[in-house]
Amino acid sequence: MGRPKQFDPDAAVDQAMQVFWRKGYAGTTPQDLVDALGIGKGSLYNAFGSKHALFERALRRYRDSQAVLLMEMLEERGPVKARLRKALEFLAELDLADPDRRGCMAVNTAAELARTDQTAAELVRRMFDRTEDAFRALIEEGQRAGEIAPERDPAALGSLLLNTVVGLRLMARIAESPDRLVRVIDATVESL
């Protein structure tokens, strides 16, 4: 008898993230996960405990791998408004280039599970808080540099920018062209 097939749990979480991101939590069956991960159901449950536990790990992996890209762009050097425009355009282009039009896994999770899954909602809330804080810090930097009027409320603008990103990510899922997204990005940056 041969040895049982070994698998890399980190690679399995990456694969599961792709499935959950594409199909959502409710739309993903244990069989979908077994097929994507190339392991048996017993191995899936032995390694991760449950579909939900694997989903939580996948959502954390999304946070650590995908959501950090925006933070890095906002922290680059250069004029604040140019960095903001670049980050928003990057997200729009990323979403439009995705043949599955998955959008943002955090936004998708908020829409699907916010009222029924406290753990998932809290993970997404923390991701949104982190993004909003990064936008607030960017606004404060822009105020110190004289790019943004000092009387503007950085916390309110941070919330507005988070809401803009959430809306852009949702709109990109159904956009037939980038035109509307470009208008939103232009109006957002110009409003600062």
C-alpha cells in the first residue's frame, strides 16, 4: 500500500480562498473544496475542522495577501492625490481584468454574511477599519503637505474613501466598460 497523499495546508488555504472568492460562502460546497484542493473529505475535515473554519482561514489569507496591496500603494512616496488616484485606478483595473469578476472578497463577504456570521463580519470590519485608517492617515498627510484643505475632517474623508472603494469594487463586478468607474475616481480625487 502506498502512503496517503500529503498536501500543503497553506497551499490548500490559498486554493480554498479562490473557491470562496469566486462562489461565496453559501455557494461553495464541501465537494467544491475537495475538488479544488485535491484531497478527500476526511482529509479536509481533519485538517481544517469544518467548512466555516476553512473559510475563516481563507478570509484571513485574503486580508494578508490581497488587502495589503492597497495599503502599500497608499504608503508610497509622492503627492497624496496622485497616490490615491493610482490606488483607486489599480483596484478598478484589477477587478475589470478578472474574467470571473469576483470583486473584493471582503466586500462580497460583508454583503453575504454580515447579518448571519459574526466571525466573518468581524474579520471584514477589521479589514475595513484598517483601510479607513489608512485613508485617514493619507488625508492627514495631504493636509500637512497643503494638498488638502486643513479644515476638512480626515476621519469623515477616510470613511468616504472607504465607501468609494466598496462601491467601486461592487460596480466593477457588473461594469461593461471602465467609464463609470473612471468618473467615480475622478470625482473622488477632485472632491478632496
